Amino acid sequence: MQSNVIRYNCVGCGICCKGRLVPLTLNEAEQWLARGHDVAVILEAFNELTWPADSRQYAHSAGRSVAVNDAQSSIRVIAVFAGNALEQCPNLRADNLCGIYEERPLVCRIYPMEINPFIEVSKDNKICPPESWESGDILCTDGVANPELQALVNRSRQADIVDAATKIAVCAQLGIKVASWKEDAFAVYFPERLQLMDAIRSSKEAAVEDWSENWKVRADDPQLRERLLAHHVPLAAPDDCDYIFHKL
């Protein structure tokens, strides 16, 4: 049987550095902030209503999340810290090359390979020009990344696990406690840069009190709201929110 080999060669067009949020490890987020750039916070919640507790999807998300609230209203929350490159990455130079290439985030080193094990890498789902896929090193074979790339993917996944509790504590310290429901929407916050830096620093140095209490979920779909309420998931009102609610 012939293997499905995907080759990739970056052509330096810079398109992957524009119009997006760049997921960062906690240390990378600190470095991004220290350079004077903004970091967004994306919050997603889930529980056994999303996937069965014994499923691979649940196990993957549980590893990078933290359980919050009391037993009756328990949910798990994932916090993603992401560099703001919605206009373009602040590290992108005028010649479309990376200004911090040697220190670039893991996700940039891994791209266009997928980090999520449940998403298959496909050139049809990427914005790179066609010529990027015509030659270059082997990215993956039958969906399996080359060894060097897989090592980076593993580092990224491990950082998600190690950083999970601290990121949730940072959010609680900033009063960021409303999450979207996974696979329904994203709740995206844009905290002030210096406040986020201070919150990260203090959350690393000392325990944050009450960080696991009073979390809520934003769900605008009537059927989803009804389902969550039936399982005692605290819901947030859609008005007066200090975040962007991006429906999927």
C-alpha cells in the first residue's frame, strides 16, 4: 500500500503570521508580553456532556484543563494564552521573515502540522500557497509527523498539561471566570498587558485563593442552555460582557 506523504516548504509569504491568535506556552506568553506585545486569553469549558469520560477526546482535553466549581456544578476549563496577531504578528518583519526566528513559539515551529491529535493535517485546511506543498522536507507520513517534528508536538502537549493550573489561577486573579462551551464558541479576552504580566508572576510565586470557585459558562443557544442548566452548570448572562464571544 502506498503511503500518504505530505511534504512542506515554507516560501516566506508571511500569510500564516496574519489574522490569527498564536497559542503560547506560559513561558512563551511571558516572553511575548516582555517584548511589549499583547496576549489574549481564550476560555473553553466542558464536562461529560461533551464527550464520555472514558473517551480519548475527553482524556486529551482533561489533561490540559482544570476542574472548577463544587461537585454538583463541576466543569473543566481550558485556558489558552495566545499572542495577538489579528492584524499581523508584531514580530513579522517588512520582508515577511520572523524577527524572533530563533526564539519563535513552539506552535510556529510545528506549523503546518497539527498539535491536536484529533485533527488530521491537510493542505486543504491551510492558507499556505500551493507551491508550499510541491517540495521540501517530509512533514508527515500517513498522518504521523517526522520524528523531529513529533518531538516538538510532544513538548507542546506537555506544556499544556504543566501550565494548565497556573493559567486558570491567572485568569481567576484577573477576574476572568466566564468560559465558552467547547465546540460551541470561544470566549476571548484581551487583558491589559502589564496586569497580565503581574498576574502570571504572582500566580507562580504564591497560591491564588478561591481560584476554582464561581466559574460560569456563556451559552447563547437555547437548547444548549437548557441542557447545561439541567446538569447544574452555572450560566453567564450575555449582556455586559468584557470579552468577545465567537460562535463556531
